Amino acid sequence: MPCLSLKTNVLIGADAKLELMKEASALLAECTGKPESYCMVILEDQIALSFGGDATMPTAYLSIQSIGKLGVAQNKKISASFCQWVQRAFQVDPSRTYLSFRDVPASEWGWNGSTFA
């Protein structure tokens, strides 16, 4: 049920992309306390992305959705963890990284022909 969508203007090779998605999945599970078997990661690289009017510098946007396990305190910890990871993995400075969080009601999250409600 946790889902991470990461978009960056950085080019990532196919082999590196698979490894980075694996790392992101494990980090998402760790940060949300949810089983990794329910985690989804979407990684889009080399997209047109600008931050502060500059589209030439490495930039990243992360959207994290989950049923629960998000909130003021948790989001600060998740932001710190993912900004550190994005900096290491993509060489994107945390000051050029935005994250958005959405705590989704169980009735609004579908899976396996039903919802989690």
C-alpha cells in the first residue's frame, strides 16, 4: 500500500535503475513500517524537470502515498531519509528535492479486485 513515485531529470542506466528501485522499496518499507511485499516504486528518469527556474541541475520530486504511517513527525523522518538517499543515489542536492505526502483512506486504495477497507 505504500507507493513512492520518484521523478528526476537525472539519466539512470537500466541496471542501476533496478538496483535503485530495490533500495527505494526497502527504504519505503522501513520508513512506513509496512511490509515491503506491499510497497510499490515508480521511477521516472531523464524527464523535463525544473527547480527555481533551472532545468540543468539535478532535481528530484518524490510523492509518497500510504494508508496510515504518515503525519507530521513521520513525514519529517521520511523526508530526511529519502533526501539523504536521493543525494547519494542521484547526486541531487536536498535543496533541489521536493517531497509530497498523502495519507490515503483504506477505502480509497484498491488492490486485488477490492480495497483495503
